[in-house]
Amino acid sequence: MKNRAGSDPKITVIGGGTGLSTMLRGLKRYSEDITAVVTVADDGGGSGMLRQDLGMPPPGDVRNCIQALANTEPTMERLLAYRFTEGVLRGQSFGNLFLAALNGMSETFDEAVRKMSDVLAITGRVLPVTNESVYLAADFDDGTEVLGESLIAEFKKGTDKRIERVRLVPEHPKALPQVIEAIAEADMIVLGPGSLYTSIMPNLITDGVAEAVAGSDAFRIYVLNIMTQDGETEGYTASDHIEAVFSNSGARLFDWCLANSAPIPAELTARYGREGAEPVRVDAGEVERLGVGLISAPVAACASGYVRHDPDALARELLRAYREKSHTRVYL
């Protein structure tokens, strides 16, 4: 292990969406040496509007991660999250506009991200996986191709189609050199949580990322989603998620999988069921058949009608796994 006893582990997390920012809020209490590698393939919502109007990478996922790691007053936190309710800015967040302004003042998007991070005095750092303008495409098992992250889930909903693979357009965008360095220097690499195909996978199919993760001797762990996702992973088990990561990336990228063991209330399970989602089924034997060790822990939080990862519980379990499992290898 590279980490010196008693020092903060160097943690590199890879993903996007709400799941990643939720986890970061917990991790920053345990380590100041965090690098979040974030997808830039989003083309929907407020981010998609700015992308189309200004020709910039989508700011939303990056902004969420910066907010999660920020050390600011509550008023600033609310300001960054504020969404306009009227006029041409309706639905747009102030945080997205702030990052868009910095992008206009910068040579590259990652420079704008660094400036926003400095202003908000964040713990750790946030890196877009690439500065290139990329779109996500999905190939389905019936031969259909769908271009655009925002269209993939909508196309799949209500059908029994499965996503066979995802790819970026244009293909083979280069990852930022800082991303590859952060992976190489990490003591722990965390994939997820987040939408399997639209938040996690775009990072892993960016040139250089999967190869760097596969070649790392860090403690590598995948945080399994608590619920399946309508439009992406209906009916997927834990082993289905893992096989999708390995097959799309072309490499065996992690040794451990952290799955929730806390029960989900029946009324929430029923509500999610009406929306085409359910708790991800975990079969330890199937997971271990893939050469991945399973860690089960109560990391779910149920509030306001939603099931999410609890930031503190998830961070504690990740650090516990790192301390206890770092020297243990799982082999096929």
C-alpha cells in the first residue's frame, strides 16, 4: 500500500449524477485528499441548454460535485442550488450559470472548474474526465442505436430491450492527464454510485481511464446502486451491473463490491415498483463467481419518499473496507 499509516488515503472517485455528489459529502469528513472524476456526456436539462447555447461541456454533474465538496456558508450553498422559476432562465441553476461564466473567462473547461473550486474552497478537487465535447450513444440488443444521454433512458422505458454497450461520439476522446495521474496515485479508487450506463460508464470508456484503473494497485471498489433504474437497469442483479462494467470497459476494474444490506420499507418498494424499479438483488455466489468480493452493509437512507445512500454511512463503510481489505486480493 502507498498510504502512510495515520495519513488521509488518496481517494479517486469516478462517476457522476446525484449518487457521486451524495457520496462526496460523506467522504470529505474522512479525507482531504479526494479527486472526483466526473462525466461530461450529459445533454439534457439545464446543462444541455448551456451546452447547446454556449458550446461548453455540460456543467451540471461537475457543479454538483463542487457543491458537495465546498466549504461555504449556508446562504452560498442555497444560492448555488437556486433554480430560476420564470423567463428564459426557467429551470436553470445559478451554479450552472456561475460555472458557465467562469468557462467564458477560461481557456479550457477544466480551468474553469478549478477556478470555481478555488472560489468555494472545496475539500479535494473535481476534474471533468475530458475537455472534449462528447455525446453518449447506446447500442441495444435489437440492433437499435440511440444517440444522446438524455434520450437513452426514455427510449428504453416500457420495453424489454437491453443495452449491450455504450460508446462516446466522437470515439476515443482523451482523458485529462490529471485524471490519469489521480488514478495512478490513488490509494483507493471508488466507482459509483450512480446511473450505470449514463453516469459511470462514460468515464470508463474515455481513452486511458479504464486502462489506468485496471493497472492500479489501489484498493478498488464498486458501490452498487440500491435500486434498479427504470430506463437503464430494470431487472438487473448485482452481477449484471458488474458484468456490464467489465464488458463495456474491456477490463476487470475492481476487486470489491459494496452493496446495501438495510431493508427498504414495503411502501417505498411498492412506490418504486410502480415506476419500474426495485431493490437490486444480490447473490453473493454470482458476484464472487466474477472474481469480486462482496461487502454488505446498511448504507441506505429512506426519506421524503426516496431511497438514497446515506453519505456518512457510505463513507464510513468505504473507509472501513479500505482499512480491512486493502491487503486482500480476490482472484478469479
